[in-house]
Amino acid sequence: MKKFILGGLAAMVMAFSVNAMADQFVEGKDYTVLKNPTPVTGNKVEVREFFWYGCPHCFKLEPHMQAWLKQMPKDVTFVRMPAAMNPVWESGARTYWASEMLGVRQTTHLALFDAIQVDNQQIFDQASAAKFFTKYGVPESKFNNAYNSFAVSSKVAESNKLAQQYQLAGVPAIIVDGKYMIQGEDGRVTKVLSYLVEKESKLKKK
């Protein structure tokens, strides 16, 4: 009986803590309600992350996002979307999608971040990216074909279309279910993300 009471008290304290934390999240400060929301179909909550490999803030956020992804709720769809809002960013976006097409993204994503942000390598154009990927068994010609492919160009167009619709001004930016934007580089971002995901999840279940 005593264990049951203590367990119940612990649950109540935990619930109170979660609610108290949620009360601290303020619209306009911790997150933004998008003026032009995009309807998301299906029963899952969509989380879309805009980033650029050359962005130090994105690099600082990445470990927090990696930790969040390991415990991501089952009713969430995560979409990583490199921003392509200028020629330099577009090169990074093409590099990311080329890595996906070539099946090496899981191996090269964090490695490319480290090469740029830690080792100060200037991998900001097609030639430097193609050379980088040779370290992972991808011939330059094969990388270049993927980089310039119609499929990758379509992804760039989609990224720019959504960035314009969401009125994206910079990265990193996390879009939750096409309705909310979270920006920042620390652990608070993922706390706000969990709060908004839970909020949207409840709405979808009604």
C-alpha cells in the first residue's frame, strides 16, 4: 500500500512538472504560429527540420535533435530538409539529397557537419563536396550525377517553396505539423518540440 501511494505521488509530481514546464512555453518567444500554415495529411505529426551544414547554430542544435530522434514518439514523421535559399545553401542541400540518393546519408551526415564546423573544411560547392564523398566510396562522377539530377533539383524546389510559405528567415528552424516554427540551438528547442508534438498529437486523436 505504501509503495502504491509513493508511486501515485511520483506520478502526480511528474505530471505537475510537465504541466508547469508547458506553461513556460510562450508563443512569440519559444515558438511562432505560422501565418501560412500547410495542412499535413495523415494521422502522424510532421516534424520538419530546416538546416545548413555551414550554420554553427545548426551544428550546436544537432546533438539535441539526435537525442530527441532516439526517443521520438511513434506517431511522428520526421523530415530533414536542408534549406536552399541562396546558391551556397543550395549546394549544401544538393549535397545532402545526393547522399540520400547514393545511400550514404547515415554515414556522411554528421561527418560532413564535423568536417565543416570542427575541421574548418570549406565544403561549400559541388567540387569540394564530390571530393569529400570519395572518402566514403563514392566516385566523383557518380556523386556529380546525383547532385545534378532531376530528383535532387525537385527537392531543392520543394525546399524553397516551403521556406517561402513559412516565411523562413534563417536556420535552424523546426516546423511542427505545418503550424509552428521553433528556432534556437540548445536543449530548450527539443523541449518545446515535445510540447508542440504532444499538443498536435492530441488534436489528431480527437
